[in-house]
Amino acid sequence: MTSRTSVSNARAAALSLALFLLCPFASAAIQKKPIVFTKSIQLIELSETLTYPARVEPRIRASVVAENDGVVTKIRAPLGNTVKAGSPILVIRNTDPVYQYSPMVVTSPVAGVVSRVEVTEGSRVARGDKLVMVTDPDQVRVVVEVTAQDVASIKPGLQAELKMAGQEDGLKVRVRGISPFVDPATGTASCELELDRKASKKSLPPLGVIGRVLFKVNVRNGVSIPDAAITYRGKEPFVRVVADGKAKLVPVKIGRKEAGQVEVLKGLKAGDELVERSSGFVADGEAVEVQQSNKKEKDAV
């Protein structure tokens, strides 16, 4: 009897030891699946932004010159005066010693404001000398110089944004026209833009100010993902997606990188579940537990 009891005790001890030794393997067997955070791929609008220095100029600017020699006897519209087309601006008296000519009244060719006066009363002028300049402050244009490589991307009617120093929100502008000629000295072509008065309800920018114009070009629908979601095998880029509850490595072709995002040209489509990050290493084909990143972002909002 004692012998049988000893055998039973020995077997129990051996079984306990076996269970103790197998415990780590049992724990590993019941360990939870790796957690991955995914985001559903959606097509979004992508584009490139071209930025150029810009200057604001009057669209109507008329320079008035003397048609004959003489002396300025009267300035009827001094600097800052509003004038109509055909309004008298100044009077010039011909000083020919032989012939007596009636004083010549110089008129404004356009409606606007006298923005510059080049003479004073008593000034002697010759034919062709500049007298005054008249501009219309209510009609402005924006001028930029576009590099040769970007000329093909900027077409008449293209919407853009004009930003000036100290202003967060820009003014809506659109391309009125662009020169087909590239200046060989500068390598640029002149481009003229006009304010979109319907889209921009703000006051007109001051004439002569310098700002910058932002063009949105090459607009298309595409896929953009965080740069951190890209993994490399050698020089080849891959991403991880989840399909049927398992992680899968997918080769991709990538394009432009900007602000931590990269455009995927090939390899992903709308509806794919992209793995953005995981709780640890995930092998190709391994079963995973999925949590959606975009769902958490929506819940946080």
C-alpha cells in the first residue's frame, strides 16, 4: 500500500513539474493578438501649391504729356483730386515770340484720381514732357513673374489667393492673362491677375503693396498617407493593410512628400484598411486585433 502511495505521489509531483515548465508556453499560446490601428483609405483632393511674389498696381493708369512747348500757368486738378474723363487738369501758355496762341487746356484722358504731378505753376515744358498721372484706385491688377517651368500650369481663369504681410486670410484672385513670351534675361513670363470681387468681400488692397500669390495647380483625386506608415525592404516601399483579420505587406509606388504626408500612386485603393501603427512587431500574414484610428479621431471631436 505504501509503495502505491509513493508512486502516486511521484506521478503527481512529476505532473506538477511538467505543468510548471509548460506554463510559459501556455501563456504564450493564449497571449492576445497584436493590436494595430488602421485608417480606411479614401480618395481626397490633392494638388501642388506654387508661390510667387506679387505687386498690386492700378489697372487704369494714364500718363499725360505736353503736346507743345510752353509754360504751365494754372494747375486746376492738384494731387489727389478726382477727375472725370475730359476734365481740365492744367493750362499751358505758348511762349512763341512771333505768334500769339491761345492757352492750351490739358484734360484727363480717363476718369480717376490725380496720383502724380510732375510740374508746378511756372514750369517750362517741352513737347513730350510728362505732366501728370491719373489712376483709378477702384480698378487694380496683380502682377507676378512666373518661371518658365510653371508657365504651362497657369491658365487664364485659374483661381489663386493673394496674401499680404500681416494678413492671415488672403484675397481671392484669378488669372486674367499670361504672356506666352519668356524674358531671356529673367527666365520669367508676366502674369496678370484680377480680384474676384464676388468671392472677396474685403476692401481693395493698397496700390503699390507687395504680397504673394498662391496658385493651386495639378488638382486631382488621389491617396495620401502618413510617411510613417511606409516601410522599406531594401529600397522598395511597402505598406501594411489588414485583410480578413490578418496583416499583409503590400508594395506601393509613392510620389510627392510634403508635411509628413506622402502620395501613393499605386498599390492602395479606396476602402483598404491601412495600418498606421501597431502595439509591436507584426509579421506578414499574422492575425491582428484592429482598432480604427479615424474612428478614435471622430470620437475625440
